[in-house]
Amino acid sequence: MSRRCELTGKKANNAMAVSHSHRRTKRLQQANLQNKRVWWAGGNRWVKLKLSTKAIKTLDTKGLEAMAKEAGINLNQH
């Protein structure tokens, strides 16, 4: 499975590592992903998701069902 947030779609960003002598080499800035168990009240069960920390914070305000609907995710398959 790819390193991508299941709700927001966040993924790695291409960046440059710059040394003290200002040599630039390519590197990846990975998203801060966490495996998280979230309570789904509609299904009355826990759901395991790979989420970015930004998505975990947004879950508190929007709710799981609203974010899953925006992302087009069927929670019954998780």
C-alpha cells in the first residue's frame, strides 16, 4: 500500500536537501502518517485507517462519515 492518507490523499512531496556548501540533492518529504483506529458511530464499530496527522485533527471537527464521503471511501470495506 502506498504512503498516502486515505481521507485527504496527502502523499510525499519532492524537495531538495541543501548541504552547507549549498549542493542540492533530491529527497522526499514524507507525509506524517499514522495507523489509527477510529470509532465509526454509523457502523457501530472501529475502523482502521492510515491517516495524516492533519486528517486526525480535521476528524474532530468534520466527523468520519463526512470526510469519508468527500474522499469517496466505503467504510464497510475497512
